[in-house]
Amino acid sequence: MSEQEKLTVGGLVTILLLFTPSFVLHAAPRFPGSLMGSLLGIAAAGLMLLLLAYPLIRRCPKLRQRVSAWFPVRVLLSFHVYVGALGAVLGILHTGHKFESPLGITLVVAMLVATLSGFTGRYYLAHLTVELRDQKTALDLMRAEYDRIATAIPVPAVALADGGEPARSTRVVIAAIADLEYSLRRHETIKRAFAVWMAVHIGAALILYPALLLHIWNALYFGLRWL
């Protein structure tokens, strides 16, 4: 993942988090049914439906083989994340901060949970995995260095007490090993805590799409005010 990709999606998620609670400062109850509000809603719904392309391609081997000849899976995943974040921002703008109906609230909450869980899994946990791998590599090197010192330069107890050069080197390596082991345990705990992100992401999506289809049906059934 590139830094530009992380900054772009992170910026969209930040905008989403800032826009969502803005109903305390601004509310436009008639905006969702207006021409501009409807266009934003149509765009958001289209992007949300487009998100289904990635899981469909990934779970259909024949389709995945055909599409991957043109677009690698990594590119499709990035596109999935971009579209999800942008669709959520447009969806919040479409609401006009009118969070009143149970269906609308359910749709907004499911959309936010799906977007934030996807962002967490794609970027934060991926970054955490890289950090864990690097720290494990560093820990293996420190342990190998400790074994080398302990084998090549035996350190008697008096040397440790007197603070000789071998003792200082040994203590530095032991301190580095202890720090790395503590950091690894902390990162592993965080990773386990966020390991359920995919279940949360899929669960939110299973709520999101029925709510979205029902919302679209309601809009068409009761009519669009700007027509």
C-alpha cells in the first residue's frame, strides 16, 4: 500500500467522522428529497452496490481469473476501499443530517461500521502485521547476538557486578530483548482484539444492503419531490 493511498483514504474517513455528528450544528430535513440530495443519494447507492464486485470476483474463481488478467487483486482491493469511503461520505451528505427514521439510522450505522471496519482491516492491521514481522526479526537477531556473546565471551558473576565491557554488552542486549518481547506481546494483544474486524465488516454489510434496498424502494414508492 502506498503512502498516497493511505493518506487519501484516511482523509476520506476523517471527513466521514467529522460530517456524521455535524447534525448538532446543521440539519436540513428537506435536503435528502431535493434534486441535489437525491443525486448524492443515487451516487452513494451506486457506489455501495459497486462494492459488491470485489467479494464477487474474489469468491468466483473463473471470474477472478478473467479479471485478474487486467486488474490484480491488490488493485481491486484498493478500489474497493476507495469506493467504500467515498460512498459513505456521499451517503452522509445525502442525509442532510436528518437522522430520524429507524431505517435511516440503521442504514447510516451499518454504513459507518462497514466503512470503519474495512479501513481498520485494510490499513491498521496490515501496518500492525508488518510491525510484528519486523520486531520478530529484530528479536531473533538480538537473541542470536546474546547467544554469540554468551558463547564467545563467558561472563562470570564478578564481571557482571564490576560492570566490565562484556557485562555492559550483555546487559544492553538483554534490555533490548526485554523491550522487544514486551512490544511484541502488546502488539499481539492489539492484533487479537482487532482480529474480529472481518466478521464485523461482513455483519455490517449484511445489514447495510437490505436496508439500502428498502430505502431505495421507499424513495421510489413515495415519490421523488423534485420530479
